[in-house]
Amino acid sequence: MNVTPRQTQVPEAPAGDGRSARWDAHRQVRRLELISVARRALHRLGPAASMEDLAAAAGTSKSVFYRYFGDKNGLRRAMGEVVIAQMRSKVIDAARRASSEEEGLRAMVGAYLHMAQTSPNVYFFVTSTGRDPLAVPDASGGAAGEDEEPLHHFFADITAMMGERLHAYIGAGEAHAGGAAAVALWPRASIGMVRAAGETWLRLPEGPEKPTEEELAETITRWLVRGIVRRPTVATPPASTPTTTPVHDERPPQ
């Protein structure tokens, strides 16, 4: 009996695959458009702007934002992925172009302050996470989903880079006051100080007493590298005792 070999049928791609890919691309484009519009609205209205305010600025309904981002926290994280990625790129690129460790620190601080100063309202919105991004994760790695925060990744990358620059600055294998454990704390502690100083500065009213971006970057860098050093007091030389000069009567003789 002749048996006709069974021909292998190659499954055809579902007809909707092409449409699905196009729809995914459309959703991504629309998502970025909504982030861009919301970013401009937050820049103008402040980080406390409601979803209704943001939807009105985008010329759409609040339900559209909920459909794309879930809630305001979802929008914050989505916007953070864009904004903090830009900040990360600027800060790390500035450090890599520096010719020395101290110059690298100054460049990183300056880039961080510049990006935050570009739009303080957007900065405060995307960095308002529920968990301290500088906290050391526990053995389990922290709660599920927390490691997805863009700010956490940003600070982790900066901490690693600052640690490398610190070792290069003090010299590999050199003894340091406090030991290796204390040295390992420096990058995380330094970032905390930069962030606290920068955010306090952003909230200061404009005026002659507010330092410029460049002045603050220089001051913070000096704190990081040299600490708070009291300026030496310049001794005032004692006043010399004036010599008494006899007064001559220059009146012509009578």
C-alpha cells in the first residue's frame, strides 16, 4: 500500500499581527505625545497639577490618561523614564569628558543642577518617589517593582561612577581615615548632600542672595573634596604710633 507522505503545514501568521504591530507603534507614539504635553503643563502649573488639568492641556479627557498610564503615579514613572534618562546622559557624559577627578565631580554636580533648574516643577514631579532612592536595598532586593523606578537606576549609576573616581582620587590601596567601609559610604552620602543642597536651592526665591548655578556647583564640589574649611584669619597689623612732628610757625616774621 502506497502511503502518501504527510505534508508539513507551515502555520500562517495571524492576519491581525501586522495590525497589532501598527497599533502598538501608534500607542507608543501617542504615549510619548501625552508625556510631552503633560511635561509642558507641569512646567507651567507645578507638580501638584491634577490629571484633569493635564488632560485639559492635552485637549483630551482624563480617561485617556488613565488608559495609557493607569494613574498619576504611572504617568510620573513614564515621564521619569524620559526626563531622568536625559539627566543621566548629561551627568555621566559631563563626568567622562573631565580631565581630573575633581573636575569630574564639578561637572557632574553642574550638569545635575542645570537639568533640575531647567524645569524645577518637572524635576520635583518625577523625583517624588515613595521610597528613598538612596536607601540600601535589603537582602531580598526590596519590594517588587521598586527597582523599576528610573530615579533609583540613575542614583545607582552615579554612585558607581563616583566610587570609581574616589578610588582613583585617593589612590588604589592607600590607607584612608575610617577604613574601606567609610570610603564606600562616601558616594551615597555625597549624592544625598548634592540632592538636598540642590533641591533647597531650587526652592529659594530669586534674588541677589541666591547663588548662581555655577557658584553652587563650585561650592558643593569644594565641600565634597575639601569639606568645610574655615578661612584663615588675616592678622591685622597693629596700628603704628604716629610720630609727633613739631609744628613750625611758618608765619613771616613781623
